[in-house]
Amino acid sequence: MKKVEAIIRSSKFEAVKNDLSKIGINFFTFFEVKGYGRQLAEHVVYRGAEYDIGYIARLKIELIVEDQNVKRISDTIRHAAQTGEIGDGKIIISAIEEIVSIRTGSINESAL
């Protein structure tokens, strides 16, 4: 089993969600994140003064999947989230040792 984490532009969330749904992925966790990168942080002008917001807002998507689905999911996210500009995000794939379903007590693949 693998954990797929994708940090994407907020504007690409619906496209990623729709494309994942097309390949049968209808459940994942997502949340707002902030960070720094090569893309410069956003500057806002308020009443004639320029302010540096100091971070880059993004969304992070997390999925736990079976090994054989990782490539297809990673490719789907990349194609849906890509704009070709700096700041498109990253996909991180890591191994999962064990998953336990809280409701049933199922372990690993049966817990998915």
C-alpha cells in the first residue's frame, strides 16, 4: 500500500477531483496548506500600500491506495493539476506499513 500526497493549486482542485472520480477514486482527504517555494508569495495592495502575504496557499490531497493503482492515480493528478507554470505543486508517494479500520478492525487492503 502507498500513500499519495499531492500539493496542488486551489484553482485545479475541481479538475483533479473530477478526473480522479473518472478512474474510480471517490474518496480522499484534502485540506488547505501554506508554504514557500520558488514561486514568489502573493503581494496585495491595500489603500496604496503593498503587503506581502508571506505564503503560497495550496490544497493538499491525501489518498491511501493499493500499489498497482499508484501510477494511474499519480498520472491522473499530474495531468489534471498541471498548468506548466512554476508553483504547480508536487506529488509525494510513500510506503504504508499498516492500516486499521476503526469501525471493523479490518487490516491493510481490506481496511481500504
